[in-house]
Amino acid sequence: MNDFIKLQHHSTKVAGVISSNRFNKIGAIGFSVKIKIMPLNISPIGDEHDKDIAKAICYAVDNGAKVINMSFGKGFSAEKELVLDAIKYAEKHEVLIVHSAGNNSYNIDFNPFFPNDIGYDGESVEISTNFINVGSTSRRLDSTFVSGFSNYGKQNVDLFAPGEEIYTTAPGNKYVFDSGTSLAAPMVSGTAALIWLYYPNLSAKEVKQIIMNSGTAYDLEVLVPGKKGVKAHFSELSKSGKVLNVYNAMKLAKKISKRKKNASLSN
């Protein structure tokens, strides 16, 4: 399989999680038929170059994207400032960026995985309010709840979402099962897009906080990825300590949107 076909496979799987046909009675079910995909190719032959990542973010912002899903990553960023500037540009235009945390079984508080929104000086301080980093969970409510391949981090992973054995679209009019944080990220991206379809008055910062605050917390001791036999409480592996909950997110979005409208009317 050549690199271009591999790229098609990955991007088609990611897009299918967000917006596969809900009404053809086969295969997967996306978040909404009203969600449009803007496919941007930033890695035709291998690793993503920072300048291409930055250009793609700015292009998406300039051409009307509200959510940028970034299901890719790497352990080294040669021109990190270019990407950080693009993230800030997206923040200025109320665009949310959703990134897959990576499949290395790393604690990315100590082993950085790029792109991220950590400050220009290398300190572990976020420079934006519009960046969500997403880890992967399985469907098993036991010690293997966090996918063994998923990166994690109390500071640099915002929340988890289902990313294991996900049924989605593939090239050639096919449906397949696949796993990875690349499939967990579009779960969050699809939720953000759905929120904005119904509540367009919300800011990117508000949508991020809604998704994080409305997640489901689980009182579980889980195996820490990459550390054989070591367990930790699930809440210690991400900033929110939660898993994406679309139903709760929509309820909270409705509440906050209504509150904003009432405040606007009173003024």
C-alpha cells in the first residue's frame, strides 16, 4: 500500500467518525449530516512539517472552519513557534482545535507530543484557550479502561474519548474497525461541531469548557499505559479526569447558550 493510499485510509476513517451518513441504514452513524469536512493534506509522504501544519490551520480558519481536527502528531517539533502562532490565530477567530494525544503510551507531561499549545519558552503553560488534547478509552469498565496505547498526562491531556475498536468508514465504500487516539479526537470534534450547529453564540473557549466539564467521571483504578502492572486512579491521567459525554455536553451547551442570550437581552 503506497503512502497516498495509506493517507486516504487514515483520513477517511477520521472523517467517518464525524460525519458518516446517518440515514443509509448501513455502516457507521456520524454526528450530523449538516457537518461539512474540509480535507487538508499536510503529510503526503511521512512526518508533518511544522510550516505545513501552521499553513493548514490558517487556511482552515480563513475559509470558514469552526473546528480543526488534528489526528496526527510527532515527538519533535523543529519550528514549534509557527504552529503556536497558528493556534493563537485560530483562537482569535473563535476556532476550536482538537488534537489526538498520541499512541505511544507516554506521559506527555514529561515526553512532549506535538503539536501542543505549550508556551513559546518551553514552560508547561498553555498559551491558548481553544486547544483540546484527547486520549483514548476502551469499552471495558475495568482496569483496561484507558487504552494501552494511549498517551496521557494530568496537565497536557484534557480528557478521554472512545478510541478503541471504532467502526468507521474506509476507502472503497467499506466500513472497518480501527483503534487509536486518531479516532478519539474526532469524537470530540464531532461533538463540538454539533454544539455549534445548535448554539452558534458560544465561543471556542466556552465550547472547550463545556466538553471538559460535562464529561463522565469514573471511579476506577486503571492500568497506566506503558507501565506494566502500575495502576492509578482514572482521574489522574487527564486534566478533567473525565470521558466525553455528548448528551451531557449538549445539555450544558443549551444552558450556557440560554444564559448568554438572557444576559444580552438584559443589557
